[in-house]
Amino acid sequence: MKSVTGEGLSFRKAKRRWTLFFTLIVVSLVSVLSLFIFVLSLRLERGAEITALNRVADRIESRIGRAPLIALERMLRNYSGNLDLFTAENEILEFVTPDGESVLQLGGRIKSSMPLVEGTSKAKVVDYNDSELEYNILTRAIRNMAGQPVFFLRVGRSTEGLSEKSTSLLFSLILLIVLVAAISWIVGMALAGYVLTPLRESYDRLQRFTADASHELKTPLTVMRLSVDLLKSRPLEGEARDKIDAIDGATRNMQNVVNQLLLQAKAHNDSKAVMSSQDVKLLEFLEEMKEYHRAFAESKGVRIIVETDENLIVKTYLDKLKVAVAAVLENAIKFTDEKSDVIVRAFEREGSLLIQISDSGPGIADPEKERIFDRFYKIDESHNSSGSGMGLSIAKEMVGSLEGEITVENRPGGGSVFEIRIPLRKHK
């Protein structure tokens, strides 16, 4: 389904899209930088933690000295609590023999099984308060005079403080990203408005030129039409009659295009003006549209069927709605199959008025759905038709000025369905 809005809404949507793009770029850059800072901070903190554990191990090893194995083992096994080896809060200490026997534990008990290998690792530790926490553990071999390991020293520190710092940093970085996103959105809106303002002004100048040129062309075309009608009232034969008929058809088409250009310029100007909405009885309104197009429909043997609640009354801008519905209905009659039905449905849904106009024509290819609402565009099957390619463009402008949208999709059984959706206030 292809959704089409008016030019005014298109500019606003373009502004929001550019703002969103700008915000995503800035937030992405800040997020990548924040991630780098967070990872770098974790590495630095882990490095600082390992350095601190090495210092603790150095201190303990220096106090123990290189005592003989028997003397060192006796000292550790007979530890009475006043040995000048101590642990600070959230620190543990353990001596393990090369056979894996734990000789002394201070500060807590290592719950995880760990190999007797020098280096750092993580392990679960149960402290004196029976709390199970994760610790960074440093394992170091204490060697005798011959360089043989007589004990393995394990020192550890809780990662709780490290986690708190990391959590605080992470929260600060997330808060920074949110703040940057808000500022980027505000700045992006300002920049998008600054960039799109010249385009909007150019579009407005083009609309004014279209209106002025159409007004200038309207008078000479009227004169030409009167002259052609006067010539056709006289008896002409042969080639002269053919030439006059050709001029008549060409001037009619030109006059139709000029009138549609004026109508589109009026829609653009009316979108800026302050207008009053009015109560519209949908059944009467659609019956009026049906009657207006009756002659055109009967020329093709097409029947127009109106389906709506007779009590449906909505508050909207009647003139704009009338032009939009007329353009879409005329398009449906033009391209539907002969001796078929064009169905017009109107109903209210979720605070919006929906008018669906269905035909049984050839349908619209997906690539064409992107362009049928462009000015002067006609699909291949209609290039030779008498239409100007302005009808759906005018409908787009009118619905857009009502802050609504037009969607088009193909019917499963053939044909197309145009849906006009207009937000409105319900009649009271």
C-alpha cells in the first residue's frame, strides 16, 4: 500500500526524517565512544586490581622471607591469629601446599576448584558472613632457596567494588547518551528547518508562478474557445471542419489543464488560510458526488454505488473534501471496465473519516503506485487518454491540506481501491 500526503505534510515529514537521521548519527557516534570508554575503563580497573593483588602478594612474601620448608610450614600451621599477615576488608589469603592441601585461609573460603597454576582468575568465595561473592584471585608460588615451590600463595579481592564503579560509569554513559539524543533532536530540527526553508520557499514561488501563469492563460484560452465556438456555428465542410474540430479538442484540453492548475494552486493557498469546518452529512454528500458524475458514468455504462450510514455526520472542510473525492471518483470511472460498478464507501474509524472508492479496472502496478500522484504523470495505459494527469495530484493536495492521506492498493479480484483517510472531530 502506498501512502501519499500533501506537500505541506511532506515537508514536515522530510524535516522529521532529516532530524531523525541527524540524531541517529550523533547518538551512534556518542554510543560508540561511550562503549570504548566503558571497555577501556574496565580494562584499566582490572589492570589496577591485578596490580593491587601483586602488591599484597609482594608484601606477604617479603614478610615470610625464604624460610626453610619445615619452619615455614610450622609457622603457618601454628598460626594463632597474631601473625603479622593480615587481610583487609573484602580480601582473602590462602596458603596451599604443592600437593593441594590448604594450610591457612584468612578472610574467607574459596569455594571454586582452582588449579595450582600461577596467574589470575575469578572464583566464588564464601566470607565470614556466609556471603558468596566473586573474587579476583592471584596465585603465586613461594619458592625456597633452591627455587623450588614450597607453597602457593593465593590472594584475592572482591569484585563488588569494581562492579559498583562499572555500574555507576555505565549509568552515567547511558544518561549522557539520552541527553545527547535530546539535544541532537533539537539541534537537528533547527538544522533541518534551516536547510529545507529555501526548498519550501522555492516550492511556494513555483506555486505562485503556476497560479499567475494559469490566470494569464485563462483569458486568452477563453477568447480562443469563444472564437472556435463561433466558427463551429458556421457551415464548414471538409478540411476546414476537421481543423476546427482539432482546435476545439486542443483548446478544451488546455482549458482543462489550466483550470486544474488553478485548482491545485488554490489548494496550496487554502492550506495556509484559516478556514472553518462544517457538519457534513456523508450520505447526502456522496449522493451529490454520484449525481455530478452520472453523465460521465452512464456514457461508459458504469453504475456508481454509494454505501454509508445514513446517520453519519462528520465535521470537516466540505469544499476541499468535495474536490478530492470528485478527482478520485472521476479517475475510477475513467479506468474501470465498461458496464461495471464503482463502489463508494464511507465510514468512521478511530477518529478518522475513511472514504473508499473501488473500481474493477486493470489495477495499478507497484512501481506505478509511487508516481500516479505526481503532477502530469499518466501510466502507460492512459498516455493517449484525454486526461491531463492532474486529477490525483489535486486530490493529493486537497487531502494533504486536510492533514490526511491517500492510500491505493489493488483488489484481489481485479481493480483498485483508493482510500481517503482524514482526521476529524466528531459531530456533536
